[in-house]
Amino acid sequence: MSLSLNMDFQFESTVERLWSALTDSRKLAKWIADNDFKPVVGHRFQFRHQPTEFWDGIVNSEVLAVEEPRLLSFSWEVGEEKHTVTLTVDDLGNGKVHLRLEQTGLSNKAALAGAEYGWKAWAGKLERVLAEQDAAG
Amino acid sequence: MIQLLAGKEDLPLHELAAHFRMGRTGVSKHLGILKEAGLVKDRKVGRETRYRLDAAPLKEVRDWVAHYSDYWSANMMRLGELLEEEDEE
């Protein structure tokens, strides 16, 4: 059984700026996690999240597609789970840009293995980080 | 199949099979796969086997998707902030 996740977001920005935030390693670190990403097809890299009691925080990835400035796709591998994340940028005009996130290949295996708790802990951590950032201004 | 079982406590094979064009063997095979996936439990009552749905794993799958949904929502908030900061520069 395989499921997918589709999410849509809108930002007040330009296609160029959004593309830069998606493909610049330093910027990716600010909104996803520390990484050694390069916008080069075939490049293998890692996202290194804060480890939790249940998870080392590491996502192994490979760049699958780079179509500047519209589409970026990479694999997303955690344990047995091998997903694909695809980000698509669209210009809406009037200084607005649309970002579509698609994550495919989600199976139920990891959830059954109890990884659910790891994700809960992780989500909690993220909220704290966000709150801290807010506090820091 | 899951829909049929969802509304009932449990059902015997012949009642389930009545809803499908495939024969009992086919339905039985299908149930076997669902059982292996942990979605269906069976029990013997006299000479017949009754099947019932165990929806818990399905719920966990939904949770798994929900976790990613939360994860990306939180990330996108940070991305939004990052783009705003750049705007101010």
C-alpha cells in the first residue's frame, strides 16, 4: 500500500527568490534541516534533523530532477521508507508565488514499526524551535 | 471488501462472496491478503470462518501522512518567514 501527500502553499515573493530558498543549501537549512544539498541531478545528500530518542534525524536523499526555476525533486529515505518529494513553483502574478509539495510512496510499514512516536516527538521539537525563533524575533 | 466489513461486526465467507463476481476461492484469497496485511482478523465459529475488519493499521497510515503534513506545514511557515526576511533586506 502506498499513499501520497499533496500540499499547496502561497508566498508573497518572486519565483527567483523561492527557487533560491529551495536550492541554496544554507537557505534549506533554515527551513528544512542542516544538509549538504547541491542542485545537481544524481547528487546524494542528507538532511540532518535534531535527533530524537526514537530517530537519528537523518534523511538520505538523492536529487532526481532540477528544472530551474520550476521543479525540484529528490528522494526521501528514512529506514525502510523510500519516498519522493517534488516541489513545483508557479508564478501567480501580483508578487505572489505558489508552491506545490508532493510526497509519494508513503507506506504503512514504518508506522507499524512504531515510528509514529518518533514523528510525534519530532513535530513537538519543531514547534519548540518555531516558538524560540518567534521569541528571538 | 473493506467497506463491506466496515459496517458489520463480522461476516462469514459465503455472505462476503455473495457481493463479488469472483468465486469463493477468489474472495478467500483476497481475505488472505488482507489478513496478512493485518487489516482483517478471522475466527472459527463452528464450521464457518467469520471475518472482521481491524482498522487500526489504516488509522496508523493516516497518522503517518498526518505527521508529514504537520512537518511540512511547520517547515513552510519557516520558509515564509525566510522569504519575508529577504524582502526586508
